[in-house]
Amino acid sequence: MPNVEEVTDALRDVIDPELGLDFVELGLIYDIEIEEFVSELDGVEEVQPTMTFSPPWTPERMSEDAKFALGF
């Protein structure tokens, strides 16, 4: 299992195509958490997270229980 430093170093290889700088230097990585839960599921050999901004997140995407708990 990689540690936070190894993941951060790997993310330095992700270059913003418009700016030519890596995501770490641009301050686009706010936090890194190593979560083992998904990789422990039977049949999962690799985990590749994807970040997206489309469609934008809105509270409507939350479950009814989450909306209630957060006062929405």
C-alpha cells in the first residue's frame, strides 16, 4: 500500500496541459487519504479515481438521509 508521500510524488507527474505545471505545484491537491476499503473488495485488482466537475455537485445529489442530517 503506497503512503501519502508516494502518492504526492506520483501526482507531481500529472501536468496541467494549459499551464504546464504539475497539480501539486498548482495547489490543486488539497488532501490525500489512503483508503483501503475499495481495494479490499473481492475482484478489485486496481483502483483509479477520477475527478470531475461536470455535472457540478449540488445538494440534490445527496441521499434524502444526508439532506435531512445536514438540514437541507
